[in-house]
Amino acid sequence: MKAIAGPTDHVVVVGAGLSGLAAALHLLGAGRRVTVVERGPLPGGRAGRLDLGGYGADTGPTVLTMPDILDDAFRAVGDSLRERVELLPLHPAYRALFADGTRLDVHTDPEAMEAEVAAFAGPREADGYRRLRRWLEELYALQMRRFIDANFDSPLQLLHPDLARLAAHGGFGRLDRAVARFLSDERLRRVFSFQALYAGVSPSRALAAYAVIAYMDTVAGVYFPRGGMHAVPVAMADAVVRAGGTVRYDEPVTALERRGERVTAALTEHGRIPCDAVVLTPDLPVAYGLLGQEPRRPLRLRHSPSAVVIHAGTDRTWDHLAHHTLSFGHAWEGTFHELIDRGRLMSDPSLLVTRPTATDPSLAPPGRHLHYVLAPCPNTRVGPDAAHWGDLGPRYRDALVRELERRGLEGFGASIEEEALVTPADWTAQGHAAGTPFSAAHTFAQTGPFRPRNLVRGTANAVLAGCGTTPGVGVPTVLISGKLAAARITGGAARAGRRPAPPGTDRTRVPGTSGAAR
């Protein structure tokens, strides 16, 4: 693995999102001095918090899987995730509602899920589920160490016996066909393949290797942190401070000072922060802009679809909703064609409705409820541009409310007391390329060693982290990206078990550490 040459004693991490905080913890564990510089008033980046008149809404990811990857960052400084954040396992992990009126609870416990599938679709499908689960476990074991938790310097690194094993397991076929080998019920196939949209491609085009996302969702377990997902970056930032790092808020990095190929300081409105190395976590165009260069690629980056989100604080809820509810329309493959190829809104949408107050009522005032409705939509390169969403957003919001009411959430619109609407225009304003928070799509040409590298040619001591670089989109992979960025600086894996330093004077307190993170 190629590592940064020269001194790396003091590292500036630009951005206090999940990847930046993970990088900071691994760097501190390896003995580096770390300053995290965040443009916003709170940690989290995409995993932020929105206060809606007493409702505490998570602005980013709502699904937490693979907590051991998160705990790995805490262990790097001798800390512990579970001592800081109470993780509540979700049972079911999801509830799937289908257009024909049927429903399926998705359990990560094998016996519970086998019984659920047998009752839903019969014993043959239950047997198929057992075989699919084994395949997902084997696929994950093959990919994690070699292809996900790995820094790539060349595509030649793929030439390893594990690549042949992955091919033998069907990892280079298409996801929908791979799942169909085990399940004949079209509804069940959706449950184990919709995750392709997280990777920015349709199940018919996604590599079967991306079934690892289904493994994380349906096998490894789904959790919710008490206090909301934002409790995670709050706890991470507190761990950074307690381990001797500095976190500076409300301080956007405006430029990087250079001497030849080396970055010598980060410049902000408040002054100059000297450094020996820098980790850049903003979206790729912002990071490249700070570096003053952009890598040459034979093909222009393709971006994932975007999303419209409705945050709704309501005076009632609906009993058929679980914590996470997938509401599928009649249409399936055609909706992906609309989103990805034609740049159109889904004519028959599949929606994710998250009700965090089902697990943690403290996120809303007494007797009230919080609902998060996510509708995939085209990104601004293939669909309406950011300017058009000023008019389109409210109209599409009304259409989604009508659709939710048609699907059983009677009176949803009238129940809303507090609301926030997020569209691709908002993602664009936050600096996300193509108006999408899901960054570059995971096409074959943008996967593994073909994804934008975390080292940038022409700059000797800068490393990228976040969903736009290795290994990609999603909470577990973004956390890994921070770990991989740290390894580029330290020359290897950060050592675990370092005891946190006692609180000092040259540290910025983390907002909210006495609340949700504890």
C-alpha cells in the first residue's frame, strides 16, 4: 500500500462528518496530532440534526448497520461505542408493504425470518431464503477484507485468488438474477435487491457483489441509536476531543496553502492552521477545488439518483408503520429506468418511511410523532436542475402526501404540525455534485480500484475520505473510508487500545455531548 512520505505529525481533517471523525480517531490512535475543521456548528456532516419546534430530525442516514465497524474507530483511542451510545436493535429491521396489500416483516434473526417467509410465500421460498442467507454470508466474507476494507493502488491488486472465489460465487453477475436463483416470489426479490439503489444503479445492472448491502440490512442487524442517528457523530467528536484532538466548528476551510506538491496549511476565515498532511472529506468537486486540481478520468463520473425528503412532525401515527417501512408500488424495473435513464420522477414510487419515535419517543414532544419520508428522484444532471426544484419541490411534496394517504396513511397531510422539505436544490446548496447526497454511482467503472482514489496525483500529502472515494456510499463504507485515509498517512492500520488522554485546555467542546451521545 502506498503511503504519504515525509512528516505527518500534525494532520488537519476537513469536515466533521462520519468519515472525517473516523479518520481523526484512527490517526489519534496512531499517535498523530489532529485538528478537525468543520464549516457547520455541529458534527455529523450529512448525518446532521434539524430542530423542528421540539422534533429532533436526523437529516441524513436513518439506518445503522455493522456497528463493529463504528466501534473500531472508538477502539483506536481506547474508547467504546457502547459506553457512549445506546444502540437499540430493530425488530423487524424493516416492514415491506406491497401494492397488492400484502406485507412482510424483515427479520435479521434466521429462524424468525424463515418462519416469516414460509407464512408469506410458502416452504419452498423459505428454503430459498436459507440458501440466499448462506450465499450472502459467504459473499460478505469474501469481499470485506480484500475488496472493501482495502486501499487500492492499482487494478492489478484485484488479481488475487479471492477474485476467482468471488467470481465462482456469482459476484460478477447481475444482482437481480443472482437473487432470482434463490427466490421465485417477485416481492421477496425486491426485499433483497432494492439496496442496489443505495449504490446508484438498478438491480438489473448492479453487480451481484453489491448484495453485500443486503447482507448488512437483512443479516447483520439494523440498529437505532437512542437520541437519533446524530448521536453517533456527537459521540465520535467527543471521543476525538477526549483523546487529545481539537474540533473547530463554524470554520469553513477556504483554501489550502501549498509549497510545491505539499499542503502546508489550511486557511480559514479565522486564520492559518499549519499541517503536515490533510484529509479532505467534502464532496469530490469541493475537495478537488481546494486542491486546485482534478484527476483525469477516461469517462465522466456518473452520479447516483437523488432524493426528496419530507421531515414531518405529526399529531398522530399509523399502527401499520414499523420503525422502517418500505412501501413498494406496482412498478419496479420501470421506476429505475425513469430515475436513472430518463431523468423523470417515479410514476409509481417506492418509498421509505422511517418513524424514529416508534423506538425513541423522546425525539418528539409528548404524544407527537416524527416521520421521515424518502422518495428517490433523478439527480440534477439527468433530471430537473436545482433551479427547477424551487417550483417543482412543493408540488411533488403534495403528490407524495396524496400517495401516502392513498396507501393507508389517511389524514397524513392534516396531521403535520412541523415540516421541512429537502430537494436536490438543497443538496446542491450543500455542495453535493449533481444534487445528490449519494455521490458517484457504483457502476463497474466506479467500483474498487476504478473509483476515484483517495490519493490525488500532484499532491503528496493529501488524502480523500467520504462516500465519493474508496470504498463508497453507506455508513459502514464511509467509516471505512476514514480508516483507509488514516492508513495512507500512518503507513498501516492504526493501532487500537490507546487510552484516551485526560481533558486538556486546548480543545473545543463538542456541542451536545451531555445529551444524546450518552
